[in-house]
Amino acid sequence: MKSQKFRNLIGSIIGFIIAFFILCPFFLVVINSAKTSADIVISPITLPKNWGQMFENFKGVINNDNFSYWSSFKSSLIITVVSLILLTLFSSMAAWILSRHHKEGWSNFIFMMFVAAMVIPFQVVMLPILTVFKNIGSFTGIQMLSSYKGVIFAYLGFGGSMSIFVLHGFIKGIPKELEEAAWIDGCSPEGTFFRIILPLLRPVQMTVLILNGLWIWNDYLLPSIMLGLNGKIKTLPIAVSSFVGSYVKQWDLILSAAFLAMIPIVILFLIAQKQIIQGMVDGAIK
């Protein structure tokens, strides 16, 4: 009994230490967003003397012409929402087909290709993807670089592997008799998917939405490559970089802008954290 309590104590201490290191950057952003730039440089780890400075910094960020907060917020929202809708829908379709033909060689091969794609670093393909998208634009006349459709299409490719992997495991646990009953009643394959399978996927789809949403909303590297740092379309992470110059770094505005960019996704994560955990467990077990 004592050994069990000792192990629980050690586990709690380790968990506290891990949580501290994970939350430390967020804590520093919050407290420094309520300071002036000079105070941040002098004492970055102390609590602010005047929390009201945070709202002054927020006003400076929102009203700053170089930042264009509302325009950047709109661009991030469009890219994130459209990418998540298409990513969830197409991944669900692909996972359903692959899981229902898992005994066939071609299905296993394609699924393993998706799994293998998960371990390929983005840095390996970030330069070739520019060339490919540029050639697609030249060949089809459809502009892929510096456009919403190009970066959304890229997110579909990079986020599809993980989404299919999670959904595939969940769909294998859905009884196939439900689909057979629908086919007997005259339901088409499309109708079976949208009326039977898709509603059953809502718990695990929430996990896919949040995990991909966190990544897409906060991503800097892919939009900076696809959209450019000085393009007409800027996401919030790209816009934050406008406060960083060669000789001057406006730390109060940088951290306040980063805090404003984090708020929507943090709220979404707190609301849906139970669904995330449950969806991951269901996708792994089934």
C-alpha cells in the first residue's frame, strides 16, 4: 500500500514538472503581453505591475497598419475552416473505403503509404512543393501560390495521413451489418456513407478537427512559403512577424499579437478536450 502511494506521489511530481515546462511559454506570453517593451527586456519573468497595459497593447496591435489584425484573422479563419471541412470529409471517405477492403492487397498498400507519409518531415518536401505548385499554375492557369486554394490544397495533403490513420481504426469497429442492411433497403453507397457512416464518426471527427485545427491555425512555415511574407494574404502567424525588424523588435506588440492569435484555439481546445481524448482512445482501440 505504501509503495503504491509512493509511486503515485512520484508520478504526480513528474506530471507537475512536465506540465510546468509545457505551460511555461504560455505563462511568459501572458505576463509579458501586459508590459511595455522596456519592461520585458529588463524583467521578462516577473509579474506585470499594471495589467491594464495588456489592453493598451491589444489596442496597439489591432490598430497597427502593418499588422492588419482583422484581415489576418479572416485569412486564418478561412484557411482553417475550409481546410478542416474538406480534410475531415475526404479523410472519412478514404478511411471508409480502405477499412472495408482491408483484406485486399491494394487497400493495405495504400493505407501503409499514408502511414509512411506521416513520418516524412515537411522540410524535405517544402522546396519541391513550390516547384510542383508553380508548374501546376503554369500548366492549368490556376494560381496555386499566393492564394487560398493553394495553401488549402497543401493542408489536405499534409493532414490527410494522420486523419485517415485515426478514422481508419474507428471505422473498423463499426459493424458492417449496418451497411448491408442499408444496401438491402436500396440505399446507394453514397447514401450509406452520408446517412449511416458519417453520423457515427462524429466523436472521432472532433479529434481530427481539433488536432488539425491546432496545427493549421498556428502554422507559420507552410503559409510563409506558399503565401509569402509580404503577400496580399497573411495569416496571423505571418502577420506577427511584421513586428520583427532587422534592428528593432517590438516585444510588447509581438507577444500581445501572439496572445491574441492563441485565444481562439485555446478556447476551442478547452471546450472540446473530452471529445479529443475519447476520439483518440476509440480510434486506437477499435
